Amino acid sequence: MSIRSSSVHFLPRLFFKYTCRSRHFNVLAIESSADDTCAAVVNSSRRILSNVVIKQHNIHKQYGGIQPLEAIREHQRNMPFAVKRALTEAGLDLIKDIDGIAFTRGPGMVGCLSVGCNAAKTLAIALDKPLVGVHHMQGHALTSILTTEDPPKYPFLTLLTSGGHTLLVLATSNTEFKILATTVDEAIGRCIDRVARLLKLEWKALGPGAALEQFVNEVPQSDIADAPIFPKPLSGQMIFSFAGFHSYMDIYLRNQGGIENFDISRKRRLARAFQASVFAHLEEKLLLALDWCNQEDIHVQDVVVSGGVASNQYLRERLRQCLDSSPDHKPVRLVFPPASLCTDNAVMIAWAAMHRFLAGDHDTYDIIPRPKWSIEDLSSGS
């Protein structure tokens, strides 16, 4: 897949050094922050040469969520094959054709991160390649710069929605991020996964969040009049809170005698009411963030929405309608990565590392994972 653009504004001048070579700078990247084992090759000409994602849903379904020891074991089993496939599909030789190796340093599950970190360090030091550890959420935030023909322009807002994080961030460069809102309890992806389990949805080859989306879309939208009214936590405040949605659903189902007492139509209406409520929570905070930018005289033209939850088509429609119907804001463009690059992947890790490789900046081989790591720390280099 080739993504063309006339703009490479976020890359340093040294980019042009590589455009004059017989080939561009090729990065092999590894991502293992949670339960997907990922490897990819991306080059400095904005081309995705390969993208391998090995999922573990069938392993974790029996536990109702990610079981850390099982996730680590599966990463250890899958990582060599993911790397080999990425190189084979890219048609490249690890020694001759790969110029740098990147990996997810954090945040994430420490044991899972360690598998990817050790694999990347071993390859880099054995082959004498430069190494870069990448912030996972930085990868999500910058994906649209790679995949959009007309990339978002700084400063832009980015809404990061995943199983581990829910953040509203102002991006002013590829390394400078200001957190405007975060969650005080659980992330939206975790909340959706928990509710999908409460509803006893069948995962099949999907994760619980994707199973919920598929379930509510199996038949045309219907009335949700008999569904409960979910809470609206922290209304008017630029703070996320999703634990209440999950708790409310749990209590409601117990008061109704359990999900077994719901026929399929009522169960689907309940799922739709929940999904609409958590997405309305995102909408409210996004509008508050745009208000804050206006008050601070920060001209935002683009809103980038990324992370696993951003692959939900209903969320994409809701956010577009929300911004279009708001009379208090100037027109804002919504930018989404392709759905396949919203969930965890190594393409975003390779791209987020590219500017450092091209500037001749890389990490030492004794780098270790950072399971807790604020995206704001990137601007200070810490």
C-alpha cells in the first residue's frame, strides 16, 4: 500500500538525504503492549511495506479479558513468526535492507512490553542497527499523518480511545503533546469490553468491543425507549469517567434478574443505549476541548481520532454529526486512520520512530520498558 502526499512537514531536513539514495530508510517495528503481537516495515517514502498482527482473542476469551501470563507466553511464541512474516511480505532482507529497529517502549503491560523490547534490542545489537523505543499513544496520534493524503496540520486535537487509555490531547508537533483530559477511572475500551462480557456476547474471531459493535448492527436501528437512562458523569468538566457506565449496567442487569431474562431484541436495545451513552460522553468532552482551544486562541483545524475504539463506525458518524451540529465552533475536519490501523499495530510504531531515525537520534541498547509513561514527557526527552 502506498500513501502519497505532497507534505512531509513533520520530518526533519535529513529526510531529503534519504530521498537521494537508491532506496529510502526502512524501519522494522515491533508492538507488544497488550495482547496483539505485531511487526511491520515502513519506509521514509511513506510506504507501508508490511503489517502483521497476530491476535490472541481465542486465548483470552475463556478468561473474559487479557490474562497477563497467557499474553506473555503467546507473545514469546508468536514474535519470531511475526517478524519473519513482516520481512517476507516486505520483500526485504533483515541485514541488508533494514536501517533501523523500533519497538513499543510503553505504556502497556510490563511483561508484554518486555517481550517486544528484548526482541528489538537483540536484533538491533546483533546486527548493529539503531534502535528507537516509541510511546504507544504517540504512535496512535501520528498514524493519520502517514495514512491521510492531506495530513492533519499542527496544532491539532487528538482523541485517543483504547482499552488502556482515553485521552484528549493537543498536539503541537510530533513530540509535543498537552493532555487536556484523561479518565479518572477506566478507559472507554475497557468499559466497552466489560459490558460486552456482561451481555454475554460471543467474541468469535473478534474482541469484545468489536463483538458489541457487530451485535448492535446486525439488524437496523430500533427504538431504545425501554432501555435504562445511563448516567452522565462529570458533566461540564473536561474529565472522562467510564466506570459508572459499567457499574450501572451491572446493577441494572442484576435488578432485572440477569441478562438471561432478556430476549434478543431487548438485549440489542440495551446494548445500543449503552453504546450511545458512552459515545455521548466522548462528544461532550471533545466540545469542551474545542471551547478551551478557542479561549486560548489556539486555532485547531483538525481532530484526529485514533485507538481501537476509533474503528467503530457508529462513533465516527456520531462525532461527525456532533461537530456539524455545533453552532459554537468553526468547521473542524475529523481525521481517522483506516480501521485496520486503529487497533494496535506496528505500522504506527515505525512511523512514530521515523523522525528520530532520520535525525540520527536513537536509544542506547540498555533501554528498558516504561509501563507507566505520560505522553507529555516526550517534549522533555524523558
